[in-house]
Amino acid sequence: MKVTYHSDESLGIVHESYRESRTEKSLRGVQMSAVKRDLARNNIVVLDSPAYIKGFRYQLHCEAKALATSYCLVHVMAPVAMCLTWNAACESPWDPQLLTQMAMRYEEPNEQNRWDSPLFALAYDESELPFADLWSTIVLKKGPTPNAATVLKPASGTNFLQELDKETQAVIQKIVAHQQLQATGGNVMVAAGVSVELPPRPVSIAQLQRIRRTYVTLNRMRTVDVERISPLFVDYLNRSLNNEESI
């Protein structure tokens, strides 16, 4: 069992992204992609971020249910005035006007809604936290049964090998196209929240194809959801390129 922690800071999301619906929609895509990439029965994924829109919480609930993993919502309650006071003392404070706008958009969690349950509502000045209950909910209890219509089914046999080859090749092609426009380095966006971090030197096609062939060989016998092939390959690529850079 491991724990993966995501926050706005770790995902590169800036405060101003919450100001307009267009930019907020984009940042929600980044958050969702990170959760989908890491969500697994043996991995506790913590998303520490303002989840004040019930539609976004519903999406998170559906992702967890599709993989039959446990899920809970931790709601820290504090008056807006207290939040503004804390914000004023921060090293990187939010625009107070933006915080007030976000408070007005706030859709309070309701434990009667399946996507807000189990709900742990904690007062900001609460001295004791329900660690035992959280552990029981996340680790000890069995996850929900996914709906047959929404469960992610991994590709199998020949179809999986074809998808594995196609998805990994598509990532390589995006990197090659990026390098043709930009000599060295930079990030290559593969999907929302999923990008290849190129080192500050040219990466040859032969090197990329070698990494791809190794990845394909390692994953021939696995059953991976098609939607997760690219994110997992990108993660493998980033680790491989970073390791070779440090040699």
C-alpha cells in the first residue's frame, strides 16, 4: 500500500485559474487526469484542493467506483472571515476578492448524496482527528461495486497489443514533432495533466524508440485499461529520460 498526494502546488495550478469558468474547467481536467493516472486498489490517492463544486466531487466518486476502490470526502469547515484572516498571513496569499467569489460558488457537501459519502466534516479548530475512522473507511472496508455500464474493461489479447503499440507510438510522434519546432527541452503535452518532461538536450528517435520497445515488452502480459496506457507510458518515459540524464 502506498499514498500519492496531489495539491494545486504539486500540479502547477495557480490561484488565478479559479477566477474564470474556462480556466477552472482546465484545472479540473489536470486534477482529474492526475487522479485517474494514480488511482488503484493498492494506492491511496489524496487530492488536497478546493472541491467546492458538487459536479467535480461526483466525477471523483465515479472514478473511484469504476475501479471498485474506497472513497471518502474530508470537509474542513471554517468561517469565511477566518479563511480571509489566514490568507492574509500566508506567504503566497490569494486575492481576497477571488476567495470571496469562491465562497459564493461553494456547494456544501451533503452526506445524503452518494458522491459526498462517506463524509468527514471537521471543524477548523477541532483538536482530535478521526484517523481510525478514516483508516477503516479507506483501507479496511470493501470498495463499492462498479456499475456494469461504467466499469473500465481492459483490452485483451491482440486488441491490447495493438492499442499498446498505437498509444505509445502516438506519444513518440508528439515528442518528435515538438523537437522539430523547439530544439531542446520543454514539456510535451500528451493529454490534460499528462506531459513528457524533456531534458535540456536533444533526445534521438532511436533513444525514444528503445525506451518504447522496453516499455512494450514489459507490459505485453499486463491487463491495463486503454485509457491508462498513455499516462503510464509518459510516467515511464519521464523516469527513463531523467535516469539517463543523471548518468
